[in-house]
Amino acid sequence: MEFATKCLHGGYEPKNGEAGALPIFQSTTFKYDSTDDVAKLFDLQAAGFFYSRLANPTVDFVEKKIAALEGGVGAICTSSGQAACFISLMTLCKAGDHVVACSNLYGGTINLLAVTMKRFGVEVTFVDQRKSNEELSQYFKPNTKAVFGETIANPSTDVLDIERIAKLAHDHGVPLIIDNTFATPYLCRPIEWGADIVMHSTTKYIDGHALSVGGVVVDSGKFDWAAHADKFPEFVEPDESYHGCVYTKAFGNAAYIVKARAQLIRDLGCLQSPQNAFYLNLGLETLPLRMAKYCENATTVAKFLACHDKVAEVSYPGLEGSANHELAKKYLPLGCSGVISFVLKGGREAGVRFIDSLKMISLEVHVADIKSCVLHPASSTHRQLTDEQLKAAGIDAGSVRLSVGLEDVNDTIADLKQALEQA
Ligand SMILES: *Cc1c(COP(=O)(O)O)cnc(C)c1O
């Protein structure tokens, strides 16, 4: 099936007489005939549902669809993007381990990695992804377990050289985890470029309607855990909490995603709810149409902003002359999403006046919504970062993140125009 067809027909395939739309299995539990049936489920010897903290049929259908869209062997839908990020890393790490992460990540991710994971005993080194692989190699340690980066960074819109960074990770015997939130699998499939694990905040473009917070972790099935058993012993040694199950032996190339569910989803309880998975599926059905339009509208708006005399700088990888344009041509041939970063000449004060003057475009702590919205990162999502960290993340104190929506682009530009005059 082609991408757009998978968006509609992937995952849920109704049989004779069954509902055409994805059913919502609003049930915590599932009924079985014998203790033997249940024992097999608990020992991970049979597939099936027993409790919606671990798995649920509605969620399962959506997981299969997203895995198919990203080109993975399996997926887990989580209650948020933050949960997906945490699960993706903590399936690999324990106290005493180390992660190499790009410094331009989403502010919430930086906080999770630098503060909360540190409290869990995992140390993270933030690096400038533009450095060469030779330079970046110095940050790896014997206890490094993963490399983490974003396809299109939020909010700097920097594009990651996924193929090169995947090689860097593999040269050090660790997997590359990609946050593919802004690109979505429609614009970029990191697994095709060598990424081993992909995660999303599905809250953004995949849900697409600003209805439900969610996340997903996708396993490429390509990382050879057994070949790196010294770094990842939990994949090849018996898990006593599952009656001695050895993940690589029992589940082959799906070892990572099964381990993630069996251990962390079981213990942390952050599986997506069936109702939210239903909404997510609605968003997925129209993902290709929406993404193409976001890209078209954002390109028009980026060109408008680039010519405006009150705008000092526009970051949109789709713009010719953008520092990220060459990488965008390679990794994002269909477009660069609806997110644009720009800096007003008047700095912080002009930014505030501009945002307060907007009439249609709303000020929201959100991005990748169906409606256009703006945010001032330095005073909201990234306010916990120091000026130095802001700079490292590629953000000016006066920069504005604009998420171009699906309104008629002439209305979007008219609103920007009148607000820029006020700035
Ligand atoms: C929003 C966002 C997250 C966090 O996702 P939530 O669904 O808000 O928990 C992670 N990464 C990126 C790139 C995001 O934009």
C-alpha cells in the first residue's frame, strides 16, 4: 500500500459484517475461558489483551498503523509525547548510564533529560549537531546507551542530518532515537535513513486537531541488541519479572518494543486511552492532505515574512538560502511542515506588541495545530532555560514561533501584516 492508503486502511481491517470505522474498546479488562489462557498471556507466550494499562485493541490498531507508516516492526501509543520520550530512552538506560542528545531539542525534552532523568541517575550530554562526527565522537563514553535528536527541531526548525548521526551512533554501538514530531512520517521516515527508534508527540500534526495529548514510540527492528549485549544485557538475559523471558530470543527483532511494553508500560502505566487513540486515528486518516497543505501555506508565509522590513530573520528550512535548506532537500523533499521561526527587528518588546496585535492567529502553548498559532518561546515553553541554553537551542529572546494552519493563506498573511505594522 502507498502512504495515503496506509493512513486509511493500515492497522484496522474489518472482517465480514464488522464496523467500518475503528471501534473504541472502552474496557479495562478482557474475559478468558481458562487459567491456562491467562497464564500464557502473563508469561508473554501468547499475544492478547488482559488489561488496558498494558494494551488495548483500539490502541493496538492505531499502533499497527503508525508502525506501518514509519516502516517499523511495532509501536506503542503513550499518554503524551513526554511519556514516549521517556519510554524510548529508559528502555535502554538505567541509573549510571549516559545519553548523547542534540542541544536544540524541544524545551520539555531538555527538562526531562537534563533534570528528571538526571534525578533517575542518567546523565545527558547536549551537543551541537552541526559538529563533525569526529568532533562529536569525543562525547561518547563506555556507558553511553543512545543518541537522541529531532528531525525538525522545535522551535529552531534546524534539520538533523539523520544519516550521518545514525552512522555516528552505530560507530559507537548505540541506537539513534529520533523525535519525528514536526516532520511526521509523511514528510520524513527516519528509519529509512538509519534511525533505530522513532518517537512522536502525536499531540501535534498526527492528532492534528488539538483534541488529545498523546505520543508514540516506534521500533525499526533493525538494531542488533544481541551483537551489543555488553551494552544492553537486559535484552539478552532472562527477565525475572516475566518468568525468565529473554527478549531477543523470544521476540527477535521486536525485542525493544516488547521490552518497553512488558516493563515500562506495565510499571509506569502511561498507555494511551482508547478514546484518544480513536481521535488519533481520525487525524491519521487525513495526514497526507493536511501535511501537504501546511507545507504549501507555510512556504507562502515564510516568503512573505522574509521580505518584510520589520523582520530581521526567518528560519524555515524550505526557504532557499536557509542554513538548513540543503538538509531539507535531502530529508524533507515533500515540504518542511507548517512551523516557522522568525526574529523581529525590535527584539523582545516588538515581539510582545506583535503577538498582542494579532486578531485571527491565536497565542497558544501549542504548535502544529489545524489553526494558525504563535508562541514566544523565551517567555513560555523555554522559560526554564537560561539565556545560554536558549542560545544553544538556537533561540533569540525576541524570536517568535509561528505555526501556520489550514486557513486560507491570504487571511493568515493579512493578520500578520497588520500585526507587524503595530510592532
Ligand atoms: C510537544 C512536543 C513534545 C512533547 O509532547 P507532549 O505531547 O506535549 O507531551 C516532544 N517533542 C516535540 C518536538 C514536541 O513538539
